[in-house]
Amino acid sequence: MTMKEDSFPRQQLETEFARPEESPFDALASAYDAWFEDEGKIVFVIEVKAFQKVLPLLPKPWLEVGVGSGRFAQALGIKMGIDPSSELLTMARKRGIKVFQAKGEERFFDEETFGTIFLIVTLCFVDSPLAVLQEAYRILRPGGKIVLGLMLRDSPWGRFYSAKKDERHRFYKHATFYSYEEVTELLEHTGFAVEKFVSTLFQKPNEVKAMEPPREGFFSDAGFTIVVARKVPEGDHKASRERPMRI
Ligand SMILES: C[S@@+](CC[C@H](N)C(=O)[O-])C[C@H]1O[C@@H](n2cnc3c(N)ncnc32)[C@H](O)[C@@H]1O
């Protein structure tokens, strides 16, 4: 498939903003986006710096699934995104991102369309992480990459936000946090081979005061973990797909 980033079928372009379905993020959109101007300002810069470590490795075209208000897409140079929240998509569009209203589980794009798919703090909010990863696998080109930005459950930040979920916090009640083992198992089961980890945000939640450099590799005390995984050809990962999942 040699489809160019800006040459999607007419039928897909027409679905932009054409679907009235409500997302829990619609009502939270302004508050969500405002966080980046407030306490999230330095956290965002730290996380963007960590992503910059992996960007040169990633084949184009790029898509962000769960693009939200488009802050990361804009900062990282991701030109296209999908998200179920029309309110967030309106913001992302104003940031110059080409957006479509869709869930990551949906068969929205043709197979083998993208070189890289990003899911940035989104896997924990989707209905079915397995279905989203399977769909990402389908629409990635051979040798394509998936990039996950995660707050892992057993990290200091994962524990902090899990406590907020338990308190029925307006955002985090919608989240399900996964452990390092669960994420790697999900990726391998879907047909991805993990290639690289980058870790950052070693400062504690509510105590982030200074910039910090990202570290290569996985560190369980990092608040934010980036995973890069490669699409393994179908025939080569059959065995891991047939193994039952523990989650
Ligand atoms: C925490 S926000 C992250 C947004 C953006 N990636 C960022 O980091 O600013 C989670 C996003 O996941 C989106 N989302 C929820 N369910 C989804 C699904 N099934 N497929 C794709 N995105 C989904 C939400 O609408 C929201 O924009």
C-alpha cells in the first residue's frame, strides 16, 4: 500500500466531525487541555523531551490514536490523529492536526497505511487495549512501529493516579492502568516485538520542579515510560498469538 498521508479516501474525509456519539472526555475537554498550561506544563516538556529520543527511529506517515487536544501531536510533528471526543478534536484541529472522530478499536483506515502509530496516555483509557493494538497492527505497514506513552500501574505516578481512580476522580475513574508485564504481554500477543524503552519523570507527582533528562531503558521508578515496538510479520509471531493472555 503506497497511499500518501494526505490522500485518504473521500468517504473517510467526509466522516470528519460527522459522528454525534458522546465521549466522556467531551465534558472534560477544557479542563483537560488547561492542565497543560498549569501543573502539567513542565511535565509535558519533560515527556516531549523523552519522545524526541525515539522520533528519528520512526517511519512515516505517523498517526496518533487518542490524539486528544493535539498538544503532543503538535509538539512531536504528528500530522494526523483520531479520537472519539469531538470537543478535543476541535482543539487538535486548531493546532493544525488533521483529525477524524473514531475509536482506536474501529476499522477506520485501510490496512498497511501508517509507518508509526502513537498512543500517548491513551491505552489506559480505551475500551479494549487488545482490540486497539490489533487494529494498530492491521493498519501499520510491514516493519512499522507502535509507540506507547504510559503511566505504568506499579510506578509512583501509576499508584498516584490509581488512588485518584479509586476516589472516582473525574478523569481517572475512566482509566485502567496496566503493569509493565501486562503491556509487554499485550504487545507480544498482538504481534509486536519490543525494541526500546525510554523512561522519564523520576520526580514525584505534585513535586515536579525541574527539567530532567530521559534515561534509556526501563526503570520501575519512572513516572512516564515510552515503549517502541516493531510489527513482526504475521507468520513469525503466530506462536505468541496462540498463547492465552493472562489479562
Ligand atoms: C489522557 S487523554 C490523552 C490525549 C493525548 N494523547 C494527550 O496525551 O494529550 C486520553 C485520550 O484517549 C481518548 N480515547 C478514549 N477512548 C478511546 C478509544 N477507544 N480510542 C481512541 N482514543 C480514545 C480520549 O478521548 C482522550 O483524548
